Amino acid sequence: MTDVGFSATRRLILQGAGAVALVGLGNPLFGLTPVLAAANDKYPEEAFKAKNEADAIKALYGKTAEPSDKVKMDAPEIAENGAVVPISVMTTLADVTSISFLVSENPVVLVASYKIPAGTLPNVANRIKMARTSNVIVVVEAGGKLYSASKEVKVTVGGCGG
Amino acid sequence: MASTIRVRATSSGETTEVQALIQHPMDSGFVKDAKGEIIPAHFIQQLTFEYDGKNVFTADWGGGVSKDPYVKFAFKGGKKGDELKISWVDNKGATDTTTAKIQ
């Protein structure tokens, strides 16, 4: 019995040590250990708790965004069903590293955040929930700066309420 | 069990367009059931796409992404017949992984 307990603990400790070593070594290992590398891309827990867009953007990027007409959002004028609202974004900005979607009136403002590695195009489409009529904000990180676009989407039936 | 992940990856020569549809409840933790009890949060937190050993796209998701989530993106390169690896992990620690051939 004690043997089993011991080896399980030992394995946990070893796994922990492996993870720490991987974080320490950083990027050069990414190509060799894709699964662990993916787990290393930390999930932005705090940003997904923020109750307003300024806090969410700050938690995610640590800076503020300026509006840009180079960020083009495609969203419906009216969404009949707030549970499924198709939103897509494209931009002509260069060196895009991240694209995020926020809904001002949702209980959790940040909906999705996408990491765009070099070689991946800065165009993303997804489907999001909207609690009620609200501004939808797209933030694009390009060349270390943040750019945003915003559009009001009217929601007939909310997708978050009970 | 059948995979929860359906992927279509199409190469146009220069770029590969990827569309993914995943079966997942994506419960936000804010919705009540018929008895008025809160349905606990249960949603995918991270979805990753790898091609040729490299990450080509990572999605960090909250409970605000629609049920049975859909996402579309594209990356430069990608050869027909090559494999794309897709994995997700949710807030309860469940995961699923699949591979899809680029068409």
C-alpha cells in the first residue's frame, strides 16, 4: 500500500519537475514536444473573469487599444438568437499576433482570444453567445500594439439568461 | 467513442483553410435549468492546431462561445495529404485529440 502511494507521489513530483524544466527552457523545445508546448501556452484565467472590457483587455495584454479602420468586423445588425451569433474579423494590419472577441454586456466580457503565430492569416470566424443587445468589440494585437473595432449587435432573444 | 472534433482543412496551394466544429455543451455557468438551478460551468478553455510539429493556431475560450463551437482560420503552407493535429481541453480537465488530413 505504502509503495503505491509512494510511487504515485513520486510520479507527480517528476511530472511537476518536467513541466518546470520545460518552462525554463522555453521556446526551443516547442517543436519537439508539441503536446506539452500546447499546455504551456497559458490560459488567461484572469482575463476570463473580467466584468468590463477595459479590465479584460488589460488582463490579457497589459495595455489599451485604439480604434482602427484596418480592423474589419463582420457581425449581423440583428441577431435573432443570442445563443449563436456568427462574428468574423479580418485585418490588413501586419504582424498580427493575437485577436480577441469581447461582448460588453455579457456577464463575462471576454469571449474568445486567439493566438496567431507567424504564418497564420489574421482572419478568424467563430460563433459567440450574447446575453442581450450589446457592443461587440474585436481587439487585434499587431506589432506589439492594440487596435480595435466595435459594432452594436441587436439581440432579440438573449443567449445567456435562464 | 467517436471524436468530438470534426475538421475540414483545404489547401489552395498557398494557404490552408481550416474549419473546425466541436461537440461540447459550452455551459457558461450563468444559465439556469428548468428547476431554476444553475447549470455548472463546463466549457472548452483551450483548442490548439498543430501542423508539422508547429502550433498554427490557439484558441482560448470562455463560456461565451456558442454550444458546439465553430471556428475558421487559415495558415500559409500546408500540403495536401499532410496531417493537422487538433486538441482541446475543458475547464473540468477533459480533453480530446484528433488528426485530419489536409485536402
